[in-house]
Amino acid sequence: MDYRDRYPTILKMLSWSIDTFLVIGGTTVLILIFANAVLRGAAGFDLAWSLEVTAFLLLWLTFLGCAAAIARGAHMRVTEIVNYLVAEKLKLPLEVVINLIIAALLLTMIYHGYNISAHTWAQKTTVLYWPVGFLYASLPVGMTLTLIFHFYNIRLDLRDGLPRPEVSQDEAHDWEDYE
């Protein structure tokens, strides 16, 4: 379930900004890798700085991509156990517990990611001399944005009711076709 259409303007703008960075960053990674491969094959040399830029971008794209997926409600979930084995009155409390566990994990990653970033900020990369801590800052920044979207999604779910996946009768018994 995509939550973005129900976000306030500030969260919509944040989500749009993250999406824009993901598109530009992903395109940049593709161009840098392609150009570096062509240069290595055709001219016999490569751009040393492109490897560092690509590494930085890949980490930032990974953790910001997590925030983008949360905003879309696109993280993978296994719902069959809850849908078929948990009583209806226990689904909301179970969802709350799951969301609290996810929030605790995100907070742990923010805390440890910040510590790693802070301790490595003085180190410099070998080619561009960028702070190594900037590379590791992708974890706490991405997880903080993920946590913001996660908390707002919880608020929307509690206010509007939990999203229920709609399964038609034909889809509900598709697995029987494979017996």
C-alpha cells in the first residue's frame, strides 16, 4: 500500500527528494561503471576516482532506498501466517508489536551507524580525500528517514485502519492448481 498520497506536503516533498536522488544517483552509477569499463578496455586505464564515487553512491542509494520503500509500503511482508492463523482481534496488537520491533531495530541502526560515522570522520579516502565517515553516515541518515516514514505510516494505519490485502476467491486457491 502506497502511503505517499496520504502524506502531508512536507513528507511528500521529502519522499520526492529521495526519489529524485535515487534516480540521479542510480543513473550516475551506471554511467560511471560503463565509462570506466569502456576506458579500461579501449584505452587501458580507468578513472580511480569513479570507484570511490560509485562506492559512496551505492551505500547512499541502498539506505535511502529503504526509506523510499517504506514510504511506498513496498517492503516485503509475509502475511499468510497472520491472515490465516491469527484471530481477527489479535491482528492489531500483533501489528503494533511488529511495528515497535521494527522501530527498535531502526533506532539501534541509527545509534550504531552514528557511532561508526563519527569515529571514522577524520579518516580520508585514498583518491578524493573525502571523509570516510561521510560514507558511513548513509546508515544513520537513511534509517532516520525510514523511521520518520515508518512512524507516520503507523499513525495512518491506526487512524484509517490496517490495510487488508484483497484476495479474490480465484487467487485464494491458486496453490491447489500445482498439486
